Amino acid sequence: MGQKLMLVLLFLGLHIIATLCDNPPGQDWISTFSENPPGQDVLVKISDNPLVQETCGCTTETLPHPRIVLLGPTGVGKSTFGNRLFGISEENGKEALCSQFGQRPYKFGVGHRSESHTVETSWMVGHYLGDPANPCIAIIDSPGTGDTEGRDCDHGIALAKGIKQVGSIDAFLLLFKGTNPRFSQSMQEQINLYTNIFGSDLFKNAITEFTYWSHDKKSVRKRTKNRDGLNEDIQHQTWNREYSEKLGVPRKINTVFIDPVYDEEFADEREVEKYKLYTNKLWNLITNEFAEFKCEKRCKAPTGFFSGQPWLFEENALQNKRLEDRASLTWQIWFAGCDGTGTKSYKIYRKTENGTEHVIYERVVDEDDKETFDDSFLLKSMNVKDEPADKFKTIQVTIDSVEDLHFGEYYVKNDKGNSQISKLKKIIDGEWADWGIFSDCSKTCIKGDEKPGTMTRVRECKPPQNGGLECKGMDSQIVACAHRHGENAEQFRQCPVDAIWSGWASGWGKCSANCIKEGGIVPQKTRSRVCQPERFGGKTCAQLEGEAKAEKLLLYTETQECTSLPKCPNPASLGPWSDWSSCSTTCYPEGGTVPQTTRKRTCKKASLSTSDELNADILTCEAFGEMEAYKNCKISACPVNAEWQIWSEWSACTTSCERGSRHRSRSYFPGRNGAEAKPAGNQKEKEDCNAEAKCPVAATWTWGTWSSCNIDCYKPDGNRGVRTREQSCQEEDPPHEFLNCKYPPSPGLEDTKPCPGIPRCSPLTRLYAEIHGGKWSGTDASVYLRLRNGDSGEECETDVLDSPGNSWATGTSEDFTGSELARCRNFYPSPQYNLEFMFRVATDGLRISKVWLEFGSKVYTGDSYGWFENVESWSTITRG
């Protein structure tokens, strides 16, 4: 029973999932069993599927990213390509998840869009490349350019409307046929229209896709042969030149080559590789390297803009300005109407704050594009700039310095309608009203350091207008005070305070001396007090003094004797110095002790006090130091005679051979203290040297004969070849240190000079080859001849060698003398190297029996060379 229940639940779950995938997202509830009787269906709400709800919606609010717009001419295969990005082909029967209009089948092509939406864009949503494991993408289809009914302009504006509705785009895919060598005129005009609508930023999100560009081996060879070696890189470079030269695109646009009719079941290895390469490149560009393209400027303009109605930039709808600010108002007019009725004429109106309005500027453009304008009613500091572009014009009113007369409303009018109104308003900052009067002070007087009272006044702020600043500062002011009503508020009134005596100082002052002198006056000490004066009208100090005198009391000072001081001490005293004694000698040995002379003095001892503290400062005989003094006699050291030092080493000989000379010298210690300065004898000596040594002899150099020239002809670079000769050396005895065989004289061991009478070299002028007669010896693949001069690095390769008829056939011969050999026009055989050749065959092999090469009059021949394949296999050919 349990197993049956599990099977039923499993079947039910699989059926629900299948039904969710098959039902359109426009239905909120779907039936999971179509064969059930009415009323018994199991219902599942599709919004409960998080993938559909969050990433695969088809409304403007739920449309997933990335969003891709397909642009291209009619017949380029946009429908097939769009289906390919959803993994849809004619054979597999797949569909996308949903579409904008909810009509099945969900794939591009017949039935994709109803007649009512022919000139409108529409989108479809599905998984990238049809893989449910990949994120959802939204592909926005646009009508093809080159419309047979001439509706390209309507289609472009319809695309702008659709993108405005969506809000942002991740990539614009510009589709071109890979078989076309250049832009079509209709596609060029349509891209120019898109540039005018969306701006040049469109190209930041642009990618070029080439349809009809197969990657199978046969298609690649066909492009190489029939379209001058065309490949993806060349096509990419060519198309970017087209973008730059015809559309003025300022950047390189990426290119992909996704085959819309790719069939993985029948694709060869190269096709699979290229399909993965370019689908991965497209995904990486859109999701990693591109920022979202937002619908801005003209893309966001109201519907009437593309019919020619003037459009005011949103940011100019309301401008608040101060006096002397700079103001700018900007409109645009789309004059390239699809119905051919666009206009470039307009008027600018100003409406004052009292409701009066009048024209301040008018510009008229007639059918011949002749322009006239009237700016006589422009206000002071105001000017108008009219800047036409390809399909629209920009009108800008600038006020260099705003004054009161400029404030009001402005709008542009033409025969298509009026623009929105631009309001220019004056910024008015908040302003304070006058201060009110102060209240009475909270205190009439203060005592000492008492905190004063306060009084308050207030004011009101007139509110700001049009973004003006609020009033700065406080709306109330509190001021300290101490006065009675009617008195000067700037002066604090103090309460009256009487003068008083201070207390006596806490200690007595110092005694007039620190000891009592025998028979002298006893020292005294004092203390004092002060009268603290009255303040603010109180009793004065003079009144206090009078009261103290009347009562015979002390006033400011009190005195007392210092009877407890000790007896004063008497210091020691010195007698005078005696005369200096005389010296015993007239000189002393150098370095010895100098003789001295002496003198003496006497000291009277001190009388000390009973206080050790007082005795500490009394001079005693010990404090005066020594009673005997010494000093050096004023005599000189005894004389010292001069003395020679030892001889120096002999100097180097003045010559290395055949007798020279050398010398040596010595120094001396000079005499001192009156003796002779220099000792007796010679200070320098000289003698002969190297009398028997033999001098070296320079080597002898001899030039040989000139060689033959190193080339037999000269190339266009002008090198006429050289002849060389060498010089030999004979060493002498004894050999010279520098002029020997190790150091050849200029110009060196070898000398060169130009060759006379060398003829100019001739490039390859003829190639003759005989194809072997054996089976499969020939080929129909592309054949190239490569030449090189041995290992010199000089090498060339001809253009493809292809003659009329069945070229390179078995048992035939090929003879080329024309432009096929032009790529080797700068290659010449060198007599210094072997001339080598090989035939490069693109795919098959080639067997050659004989080769004949002509370089002007020079002929190189060879035979029985065997097979040449698409590998490097060089053969030597000799001059005949």
C-alpha cells in the first residue's frame, strides 16, 4: 500500500511540473490533469514558482536581466537568431517561457506577433540557450530596417517607446549578414536614428553579430579562397572601420559569430567549438563587462516630442536662484518627424509673476532652411543658443547674472504645441524682525561674588522662500544684570559693605638680627594687620582709625624684643704674604721638573658663638687654606742638538733597461731650545741602476692579399659587397709590453673595402614544376612555394599558386611568372648559403618530380623531390 501511494505522489509531482512548463505565465491558476472531470482538477498557483516569479516574468516590472535588443535589416535572420538564443530550432519544437502579448507559440517568426503590433517592439522571455539550468533572458525584437512600406522612422521611435517602457537595456545586438561586404543604406540610416534618440552611449552596450557565417570546414575554406582570406578577425576590423567612418562611432565594438542554424547533432568539432566560444563571449560581455543602458534624455521624452512638440529638460522645470546667480533653461525640438512635417521654427514666451506673458525670442526657418531670428525683446544678461543636430535641435536660454526682472515662467511654442513651463523663482532667505525690549532685572544689587541676575528679550523670524536659508542665530537673548528699574543696565549695582580690621598676621616677622652683639641693642620683631576698605558707600577706614585712637588701641603694627637670641661670633683674620724666594738655576733639562720659588703668611683664630648654626658660617684659619704658596721659576729648558733619522728605501729606477738612476733620502729631528736646527751631513743620495738590462722590441705586422667579393650581385638595399684581407704578426725578442702580437694596430686583424662592378640581384621571376605521374601525386588544395637561404633566417613565401583549369593535377606541369611570385620580390639567393625550398600544401600532399627556378639570368634546377605535405620539409636546389 505504501509503495503504491509513493508512486501516485511521484506521478502527481511530475505532472504538476510538466503542466507548469506548458502553461502561459498570464494564467494565475492552471489545471494539472486535463482528463479529470470538471471540478476535480488539482490547481497550482504559478506565482508560487520562484523562478517564474523572480527571474522569468514578462511584465515591465518583472522582465529579467539581461535584456537584449535585436537590431538589423529585414532578411538578416533576426527571428532565427532570437530563437537560437532560446535554444529553439525548427526540428526540436521548443518554445520560450512567455511573451509580452501572451500569444502562442512562444518563438519568433510567423505567429509571433499580431498585426496590431506591427510597428511596436515586443519581448519574449526564456532560458539562455534553452537550458533550464541557465538564467532567464529577455529578448526585445524590433522591426527590421529597409521596410518595404518605408516605416523605418516609425519603427525607430516605436523602439524608443518600448525601451522607455522597460527602463533599461543590457545589450544592443546589431545583426548583419556575413555575406555582405558593407553596411546597407537603410541600416546605416536606422542606426543614425537610434544614435539621435539614445545618444552615442548606445555603442557602449553594442555587439555586432554576423548571421549566415557558418563555421564548418567547407565554409571556412570557401571564405578563404573566394573572399581574399576573410576570417573573423578581418571581418571584425572591417566592420569597426565602417562604424568609425560612416557613423563616427568613437570606440571598438565587440563582435560575435553565432550561427543561428547551428545543429549540435550534425555539427563537426570546429562548429561545436566556435558555438561555445561565441555564446560564452556574448554572455560574458552582457553580464560582466557592460553596465546597464538607462533610458535617458530623448529616450525619456514625452510621446509628443517625436511629433515635433518642444520638450523641456526635467531638471529645468523649477529653478530657484539667488540674485547674481547664473541660470540656464534647456529645451529640445525633434524636427525629423516620420510624417515629413517636422519644424525648426519656434517662439520663446515669458510669463511674469503678475500673469502677463509675451514673446522674448523668435526663430523662423523656411522651407529652404534659411533662418531669421528676433532677439530684441531678450532681457538684460540673457542670451539664446540654438544648436541643431542631425534630427533635433537644442535651445538653451542663459542668464549670466540673475536680477529681479528675470523671475517668472518660460516656455517654448511651435506649430506642434507648447513645451512644459520652466519656473524661475527667487531664493529668499529667512530674516529676523527687530528685537523686543528687555524685561526687568531679576536682582537690584549683588553682594561680593554673588551671581548677577538676568533680563530677557525675544525676536521673530520671517520664514525663507524657495529654498532660502533659515534665520541664523537665537530667537531670544538673556543678559546678566544687577540694577533697579530705570537705571543703566550696563552697570552692575553692588550692595553697600563697611570697612573692617583684618586679623593680626599669624606669625611674627624676622628679628632685625640673628644674634646679640656684646654691648649692642637687642634686636626686635613685628607683626601687622590691615584695614579692609569699605565698598559701595559703607563705613570708611578713617572712621575705624579714629575709633581705635579714641580707645588707645593699636592700629596697624605691634613690636616685641628678641631676647632669646645667642651671642654673636667673631671670624678669623689673615696676615699678609711674605716675598717670593729666589730660583737656584738658570735652565732645566728638557722633559725634567721645573724648579720652584715659595712665600708664607700667618692667621689669627676665630671667636665662636654658643650657637652651632651661627658658627657654621664663621671663617676659621682652616677655611683660608695653605699658609705657604709655590710657583715655577721663569726659566727655559736647556738646549738639545739636531739628530738624523734612518735612510728611506731606494726609489724605482728611472729606466727599465740600458742604465738609469735611483735615489733615497732621510729626515732629521731639528735642534731645540737655542741649538743648531739641522745636523751635519747630506740629506739625499743617488746611484746608477739597470746598466745591463736589454730594452724590448715592437712586433712586426704584415698585410696579406685581398680576397674575392662575398656576393655576386647586390640587393635593392644598396649593399655592394666587400673584399677582405688579414694582417699577420712577427714577435721580436724581447717582446714589447704593449707593441706586441696581442694588440693589432688599426683597423685590426681584418680590413675590408667595397667590391667594384657588382651587378644588381634579380628576384624570383619564374617557377616551373612538374607533378609526378604516380597515383594521387597531384592536389586541388591551395599550394604555396617557400624559399630560404640555409640557416641565415632569410625566407619568403609566395601567394597561393593557382592557374586556370585543373591546376597541380597528376602528371602535369605548372609555370608561374606573374603576380603570384610578388611576395618573394625581396628574396635573393646568397652564395654563402644553400638555396632551399618546399611546397606548403593547405590540406593534402603533393609529389614533385622536377623544379626549375629563375632569378633573372640565374637558374636553379633539381628533380626527384618526392612528397610535400603541410609540414616543414626543406629540399636543396642547385644552380645550373
